[in-house]
Amino acid sequence: MEQITQRSGQGASEIVGLPPGPLQDRRPEQWVTAPELVSLLHLSQWAARLCSLVRARSLVPQTGQGSAPIYSDCSIFMTALVMRIWRLSLGQITRWLRQYPSLALALGYANGRTISKSHLSRRLRTLGPIPFALYMIFLVRTLIEKGIIKGRDLVIDSTTVLAWYKEDLEAAYSFAKKFGYKVHTILCRDAMLPLYFIVSSANRNDSPFAVPLLERVVALYRLSVEVVRADAAYFVKELLDLIERLGARTAVDYNVRRKNKSLVLRTWMLFWDKRMGKRSTIERFFGIAKRWFGLNDFHAKGHRAFLMHTLLTYCAILSVALLAVEVGQPDLRLSPRRLLAPC
């Protein structure tokens, strides 16, 4: 694995592939540029494997004489991931590709021919969510192997993301009168990293998604779950029975207003704060995902577009976490501004 190049005394213009920007309060050994990220995470190899599972056509870019270049699915995959990790728009990532040849070369664009933003948008829609879903599963498995994700203490919850268009027919109003979509997520509390998610319209109840989330995580990653935490919306028999079958401890909140308050044991009430306080980890994760990784920056329309947006966001979160491990700074796995070169 390559080591991060030491850049003491270098300015922003001397960093390969890095656009000019403020570098104050950053230690040189922490900067990771986009070409280095592609190399450290072996994105080109994984993009080829994942895209080949989805498409039968050749993944090698081809150009005909006097015709427009045909960009490979691998380049589209890597471009979308870099764009999401650095929180760039379609226009910004295409300008990066034109201005920084080292980045374009790392992403598979040859002979100085780079993609336009309209073409990139069309190719992303054509590529679809499957390669990114497979990459997310690979990232989680890799972080489990490296001991970052333990999978013993799981938290289930959802968050609402507002729709960009009021005429979005697949979005809906939540109970709190927010028009948009929900991201139902299961989280490893030890690492504060997502394991799996399901998206729905904002008017859907949370409880039906808990069992599929937990079942898929256990099936995909073969985890030895010790405790499952959730709020009162998930206090349903199906989830409680599944937790019991897994041999895990139940830490699902109970709404005392459902029945007579006297039916709740006093001992349960005494330990309520201690048991339920740890569930707030997922709320902090949602805050980080929205503030630092742009989960709230949904500027499209439709369920499929929101699924792609969420997939790219979660892949960006897990990619930054794996990058932090690779450079020997796992404590920065949720701190992209302290780890990545600024843009």
C-alpha cells in the first residue's frame, strides 16, 4: 500500500491534482488528494470488477477516428465517487477533470478527452445503483475485516431528507409535515458507520423496515449481534422476536402511553436513561452525514434518484473511513475536512 507523500513546505499549487484553496490549520501529512485516494483504495480494480458484474460490454474506453470518445463504466463509477467524497457538483467535477490531468488520468480518461456534465449525468443514470450498492457492501466487509466495524451493538433509526421539487410525485409529507424521503439505516454503534439502509417516502412508518434491515445485515456480514437499539417506533413483536432468535439483547424504547403506566416495571424505568441514552449515536451520525457529506443536498426528483444520492453519500462515508484506516488515522474516519485535501 502506498504511503501518503510528505508535503512539508509545499503550497497548494504544488500538490498534484489539487485546486487552489485555503490550507490553514491543516497538517501536511494529513492531506490526501483525489488521485491518491483512487490509488490507496484501488478504485480502478474494484470499479472494473463491480461494473463487469452489471454490464457485459467491454470496460476499456474506445475512441473512433473523428468521433466522440466512449467513456468506460469504470471511469463513470470513479468520477461519481470522487465527486461525492469532495461534495462537488457535476460542473465542478468536469472542470477538475479538465484542469488537473493527473486526476483525469487516475480516473481513466485518456488523451486529454474528458466528459461533459450532461454526458456524465446521463451515464450515471444509465449505470444505475447496483455497482454502488455492491461497493458499499464491499466497504463494510473490508472495515469488518480490519476491526473497525464490530457489529455487536447495532442501532436502527430513520431520518427525513427534504425533496427538492414540490411536484415530486414519489415524495410525501411526514408526520412532522416535512415533504421528502426517509433513509432507514442500521448503524454499528462502535464505529458510528452505516451497515445497510432502505429508502422510502417520508410518510411511511418506521417499524416495517426494522426486520428487513436486521435480517439483511446478519445475512450479508455474518455478524454476532449482542444488542439492538431503537426508539419506541420500533417496539413491534416482529422485531422483538427476531432479536430474541438472534440471541441478542433488546434495547428498544417503550412508549408508556400505549398502555397503563403502572404496567411498566419500576426497575425498567430506573434503567431507562442508561439503556436509551446510547441510542443517540445514530442521531449524531445523521448530523455528520448531512453536515459533512451532503446527505441533505438532494437536487433531483424521484425515488430512484434519491436512492442513487443516498448510495453515493454512504459510499463516500465508508470510503473516507477506509482511507483513514489505510493512512493510519482511523480516528479521522468521520472527519473528511481533516483528512482530505481541501477544494
